[in-house]
Amino acid sequence: MNWRLRVVHTTGYRYATAVTQSYNEARLTPRSDDRQNLMVSRLETVPAARGYRYTDYWGTEVNAFDLHTPHTELKVVAASVVETAEQPLPAVDATWSDVRAPESVDKYAEYLEWTTYVPKHRELGAVARSLRKGRTPQETVLVVSKWVHDTLKYQRGTTGVHSSAVDAWQAGEGVCQDYAHLTLAMLRAVGIPARYVSGYLHTKPDAAVGETVVGESHAWVEAWTGDWWGFDPTNDIPIAHRHVWVATGRDYGDVSPLKGIYSGGAATAIEVTVDMTRLA
Amino acid sequence: MLARNAESLYWIGRYVERADDTARILDVSVHQLLEDATVDADTASRRLLAVLGITPPDGTQLDVWTLTELVAMSPETGSIVSSIASARENTRVAREVVSSELWQCINSMWNAVPERQRAARRVGPHEFFTFVEDRAAMFAGLADSTMSRDDGWRFLVLGRSVERVDMIVRLLMSRVGDKPTSPGWVTVLRSAGAHDTYLRTYRGALDASRVVQFLLMDRLFPRSVFHALSKAESCLEELDRGPSARIGANAEAARLLGKARSDLEFLRPSELLDDLTGRLQVLQTTVREVGEAVSRQYFHAVPWIEWNNAEVNL
Amino acid sequence: MSPASSRLAGPQLFAGYLDPRRPHAGAYDEMFDPVDGVRTAYKRLHDSLEPLQPADLTTRAEALDRALVDQGITFSLSGQERPFPLDLVPRVITASEWSRLERGIVQRVRALEAFLADIYGEQQIVADGVLPRRLITSCEHFHRQAAGIAPPNGVRIHVAGIDVVRDEQGDFRVLEDNLRSPSGVSYVMENRRTMARVFPDLFAKHRVRAVGDYAVHLLRALRAAAPPGATDPNVVVLTPGVYNSAYFEHSLLARQMGVELVEGRDLFARNNVIYLRTTEGEQRVDVIYRRIDDEFLDPVQFEPDSVLGVAGLVNAARAGNVVIANAIGNGVGDDKLVYTYLPEILKYYLGETPLLPNVDTFRCWLPAEQAEVLDRLDELVTKPVEGSGGYGIVFGPDASPKELAAQRRRIRANPRGWIAQPVVQLSTVPTKVGERLQPRHVDLRPFAVNDGDSVFVLPGGLTRVAIPEGSLIVNSSQGGGSKDTWVLAQRASGEDAELRGRGLGAVKSDEASTPEQGPELNLAQQQQQQ
């Protein structure tokens, strides 16, 4: 049975001094695929701005807007209603030689590359290779996710926007973003194309219809083992009703939910809230 | 017109005029020093430096040569060479709004500076001053014949006129200490290129009050303060496209200029020498304030915006 | 001394010109054929130069330098303004050579346009397996920010500079394509003006095609690129500022097109429309001919700390409210590894074979070719796939074993980053060195302007010359100079643009046209006054 979820995500910045100009891009609109169906979405800003929508290279819907009146706070509210389903493990379980075939390597090259958030690391690579032994690519994804889940300690506020997989691993703690990056680093080390997914997580598995719970901005991974499929290393669970996806990319940098530039004093993020209500 | 380019044109006008007038002032001062052995070179030089707003060096005795080095040749602010370089730099950044002839005139002037300096050190400073004056005249001629009478032209003439007021005032300042019968007043006239016209106007009678009167109040002579003020005023009037004012002037710069002009216009000539220093100082202040007002009104060139990057963490 | 040179060379100017002991003696000399003597194209030029005394040459060279400096024709090198050295002897290209070159360049530009449109759109060429996807995604200048931006008239390469060289057989080959913001066209125009002042007699003896109307073509192409609905498109030239090495060119082009030369701070975006700040208020901008690199163009999409660009510009272009020329991300088309696939690209989009061949190139990212490159490193030239100005190039034959070892490491560490080519002995043209004329190596950068309907190739181009003896590196940043490039008009054609067309009217001489004279003192008066 499918879930129908309403997501209301509030985010933004507070500036130390009045900002006269700012240009922003929000990537906050859930997408549709065979597991998820976007029904309605709306994005509002305070102060109000005329938005411009486009779909970027990664297929993410972007809302771009600029402000030209002095303001000390920018609030962005993204509201949407989506239907979600469970995602069973894909029936296709490609062999290692399928995954490493030149065609796959070429086709998914971008998801095998090292990035700032997902750098190459010798030791991590060795761990990943030892986990792979005797397992199919699909099993490897599961075991790597489990390893990441067991290795990192979930610690809110420990990482900034700019810490990499290796930073988190060395610190032994992180948030969902770090769990995802660390998983990506290990999967790419054994040659499994893997990408970053940003979205939302409903936090109450047995929520009643009509109940509003505090949700989370969330991140998980998708891997290609003959087909793309997702897994949530932060919670070591498969992707299901409670996951609403928004964007995919090579790492966080490709999908950052709200970014922009402004002229004026230092910016601090306002309190982010994600309200999720199960509608059906 | 881009505010940035307007500002450049205004400063081209000012720097070329400044180079020209500084050369003129220095030319006659140097010759006076050379001709009149009774003048104390150091005192006279220091007075001139003060008037030109150049900090005199401590300790050294100044003479004709060191004075020329300081005012003409050195790259320090206020020298002729620095004015030429600034004029050229302003032309370079606004090349698409000045004619190629004008650019070449300034650029080749700037390129010729080292060679002319060498020549001047060999045969005497007059060589260098003539070069600067000639090039400035050429610049004025080319501007007159190759520039459209649009806003660009107006900013150029405005800059030139404002600078001219300033320099004539400085020139008179350098002589306020002289006796009314001092031969120094002739040099003042020569500096301004006004000697011949003055002689024809006043039939040869030379005295301080008439010289000052001529340079401050003459309606016809283009290097008089009155004439330059009127010119600047008319440029501003044409630049101002706002609805015409029923009372007074729309803009601060126009008001300042109009007031200074009418103060001179309706002054009794006999009162002119009472508190001449004070009067000159007021004019100098006016020039500075006009410059600031013009810049506030027209040159609000946007500074580079420094962007900050903002990103929300999860 | 070879018999040819002793017979042909003048008493002084050409003395010892074809010395067989000179470096790269196998290079094609454009003036002298080792067997038949002076080539036809250069016959008149040679005959005019030969009787000149070295002193004449020096006088003219000085006049030339002075003219360049006074006009301020300079480039900046490490912040210093320098005159761009112009050699006295022009480089001559015959009408038939030029028409082959022109066709080849037009073909290339058309194919690369189709390629860029595809890459930033559907990527059909990758889907069809003609090019590996990794070739594109690993390209440093493949800007994902530009994906989905479709220019209104389809043009991305408004201006291209295609660098060509002549090999030992005298055949033109393409060395590299420049599709981002190729510079140098101002020197083409200014070199011509200056040469005409200093060597008026040479021009009288040749029918040289004009290059002065480049700006007309550029402006037409830029206006044609404007968003639909802009009835009188407002075009601006965007420069990084007065300290940029090519500032002279930016200001020259703006002046010649009669458009505003702006810096990033003069522009701003509001609701995806770009405006210019003027003393009379805001003015909408339709087309931006930018001479700023992609990475600095828009701090929202690229370097956030860039102060040179305009925030919001990329999305304004995406929304179709402004056109950026050349388009963002054109660097994919001039990557030197992509260059090696040009025959495939031409075949895929146009179904044609290249009219102008590439220089043979080894791709270090293919293991087999890499092995060969590493094996023959001491005889090959290795170049970074990205970058210009001659930086990073290693000449195998000139490199020390230590340098070669370092280069080997660099290639192994980043095979995608390097290509290798055999040393091409660029053709030589007589060049004034001291008191004599000596063979020096040259390349050629013709400029092509695409207005969407046709590709115009400026008849001429920037001939760069390597001044040090034996040097094959012609970049101005490496101490090179330039030559005026003469494309000769067809004997029978009316293409002699300087003289072409009918006049507006005819002038009849008659009495009334004599200028009036003021009154003169008559002779009697003069005598009496004495």
C-alpha cells in the first residue's frame, strides 16, 4: 500500500546586516519515478520573489530567485504532496564483470569519479575490497552500508556543509550526509557506480493518517548493480514509504538544497523545520 | 553614458588642464627665479610648493632645478608627470568614448615624457614646459574638433573648467604676499597666457588690483575665474535633465557654482582686494565642494560587489 | 651556402637566408622553394624588398614601432604594457590557398556548432556510441551549468579562432581550435593599418583583401543572435577590466562596433533580465559579447568570489532574455583530446571528411597510444589538453632526461590531461632579425564569425612568428611577434574590398570648386612698405 505524504520544509538564512541583493537557487522539489509520484508542489519565499524554474543537468528541479530589496532574513518554504511506495531489492543482480564492463564504466563514469566530498582514500579502499570478497555487487552494497552504519556514530551538528567522507570517517561520527558520502567512497572504490540522493525522511514508521510528525532532511545513496536502486546507510534500512527523494548527483555539491550569494553581513542558517503529515 | 566613463572624461579634463596650468605657473616662476637674483630661491620655491599642494622636502635647500624636479618631473602626486599619467590612464579606460585622435595625442604625450625630461635636463626646463603646454593645446583643439557635443563633451569641459578655476586661484595665491607694484604680477599674467590681452584691455597700466580683477572677473577672457565658472555652470545646466526648478538650482553643484559666479559678477571692483586671501580661499573651498557634489550626483559608479556564499546545512 | 640562396638572395638583406645548417632546415619556407627559387606568391614582395638597404629597413621598423606605441597597441604581460611586436615583412597567402583554408574552417565551425548543441542537449553522439561518454564528462570545460541553455539562433561559436600551421610539405593542418574567446583579431586590423602607413608602396603592388570590416561582421552576428523580440538589440562588450592582457582588443572592438564596453559591475540581473547602469538609468541588455572566462562569468553558478562577472547571468541566458557570446561551455569543443576525434565528429554531423587535416596526435588516455608516447617521449611534443599560451608544452627533443622523467610521471598520473604530437616543423617566412632577413617559424590564426546563416572567415588572420632562432613556440607570452597577413584577391574577381563598388556620385571639376582666398597685399604695397 502506498503512502501519501505532505512535506512542508522551511529553511533560510538570517543576515547580520541588511542584505540588499541576493541570488539563490533552491533544490527542494521532490521528483517522480516508479516508486514516488509528485502530486503538488509549491515554493514560497519571504520576502516574496518571482521564481524561475528549470531542470538542471542532473534532472533536479531548480527554483531560482533574486531579491533586490534590503532584507535581514530570507525564509524559503517548500511544500509538496507525494505518493511513495516501497522499493524491493532489484531482481537484476549484475555480476562483477557486468559492473566493470567498459560500457558500464563509460556510461556511469560520473558516478565512479572522486570528488571533494568523496575523495579517494587508500585505507578505505582496502576495507571496501575486503568487504567485497565472495559477494555479488548487490550484496556488497548492503554490506558496505551496514559497515558505514556501524562505523559512524550519528551526531547532529558535527559536520559542516564542507566535510568529506574521509573527515567523517576519521572523526567516527557524522550526519546522514556523511553516511552517504562514506558509502559512496567505498562503493566507488570497488567499482560500483553510486550516487548521492537528497530528500526527506518521515520519522515515524507507524504514523496514523492525519498525524503531523517532525521529519528530517535526509540523504542516502543509490548504486548501480544492473539497475539503480537505493539504500539508506544512516538507518541501515531499504528505501520505503518514509523516503521522499528530491535530487541525485555525484555528491552533496550537485544537489545542495539551498545555496546562493548575497552582498552584506555574515549569514547564519535559520532553524530548519520539516513537517511531514501522512495523508493516506 | 556609463557613470564610469563620465567620471573618466571629467578627470581627463581636469588632469590635462592641471598639467597645462602647472607647467605655466612653474615656467614663469622658474624664469623669474633665474632672472631676478634678489629673490630667495628657497623661500619662493617653498611658497610655490605650498600653493600647488605639494609637500616640500625637509632639510634641502631648494633651487630652480630641485623645484623643477619636484613639480614637473617626479612621479609624485601633483606633479606634471603624474597629471599626464593620470590623464592617460583615464583615457585608456574610457577609450571607446574618446576619439582615436584624442587618445593618440595623450598617449604619445605620455610616451614622450622620458625623452622630454632628458632634453629638459640638458637644455633647461623651459623645453619641458613648452612641450606640455603645446600638447595640452593640441588636446583642446582635437577635443574641440573630434568630439560630439554630447554629455561626454560636457563632462570633459566641466572638468577642465573646474580645474581652471582651481589653478587660477592657486596662481593668485602664490602672489598674495607681493607688493601691489611688484614685477611679480607680470609673471602672473604671463602664467595665465593673459599678458597681451591684459595690456590691450588696460592700455599697459600695470597694478595688482587690475591684474587680480582681470583674472578673477573679466567676462571675455577664457582663463578668468568668472569665465570658467560660467562655463562649468552651463555644462551642468545642460547635463541636468530633471524638470527645471522654479526656485534656485536643482542640484548642489549648480547652486555652488552659480553662487560663486554671482559673487564675482556683482562685486564692486574696488572691494576686490579687501580680504583677497579670504576670497580666494572661499573659491578654493567651492571648487572642492563642486567636485564632491558632481561626483555624488553623476559618478555613482558601482563599486565591485563582494559576494558571499551562503549554503544551508542539512 | 646553397646554390639557390646565393643566386636568389640580394646582396645583403637575404644573405645566407637558406643556410642548410639552420635549425629545422626541413621546414617549408613560404618565400623560397629550395629548387625553383622565389615562389610566385612572394615574387613581387621579394622584388620590392631585395633592393632595400638594411638602413631603410631599420628606419621603417622604427617608424612602425613608434606608430604602434603611440596608438597604444599593446598587450599586457605580467601587468606591464608592451607593444605587440610587428615584423616588417608580411606573410602572403594566395587566393587559391585561402579558399581551401576558408572552406576547411567553415566546415570545422559548422561541425563544432552541431557538436556543442548536441553535447549541451540530447547527447545523441554519445548515445549512438560514436564518442565515449567519458570523453565529455571528464572534460574540464564541460560545464553542466550550461546544459539545457539553447541560444535563440542556435549559435554558440559566434567567434572562432582556428590555429593552423603548414607542415614540411606546405600543407595546412589544424593545430587547435579556440572556441571560448579567441583573441588577437585587433592585431590583425591594427597591423594592417600600421603596415599601410609604413609600406604604402608594397600595397600599391599587391591586391590585398581588406580586414578592416571585421567589426561589421561581428556586430551583425551578435545582433542576429539576440533574443527574439529585441527589435533593436542592445549589444555590449564585457571585459574583465583595464588590467586584462587583451583590454586593448576589447576596447577596440567596442569602439568599432559603436557599442558600450562594460565591466561586470556595470551590469546587473533582475528577474532574469540583464540591465546596464547608465547616467540616465537602467538600460536592458540583449547580447553580451563577453571576454571573461566561463568560471568568472556568474558567481551564482561558478566561482562565488568572482567580482568580474554578473550574478544571475547564466539563468538570464537560460530564460532566453540575454544571449552570451561565445556561449558558456564551448571549451568542450576545443579540448585537445576532443580535437583528436574531429574526423568522427565531422562524419557524424555533416557526413563529410575533413578538408583540413589535424596534426597527427597520440591520445595518452588510450593505453596503447600512451605506451607509444612514453616510449618515444624524447621525440614528441606533449601538450596539456586544456590551456593555451604555450604553457605546459614539453618539446621532447629539447628536454633533459630529468624533464622527460617528470613529464612521464605527469602523463601516468593524468593520462586524460595529455596528448602528444610529432614535432611539426612550422613553415618559415623571412623576418627582420638585426640587419638581415632570416627564416622564422610562423603559425596562423584565422578568425571565423558565425551569424547563424553563414560563417564568415576574415581574409587574413593573425600570423604569429617565433623570434628566437629555431624556436617553434609562437605565443606572444613566449616572446613571439606577429606579421601582417596578406590574402591576395583573385586576379579576376571584384573581391578587392578596398576599391570595390560604385561611388555615390561623380565629381565634375569646375570653376566654382576652387577654394576662396582672402585679400592679399599686392606687390606694390609690399615694396613700398619695405
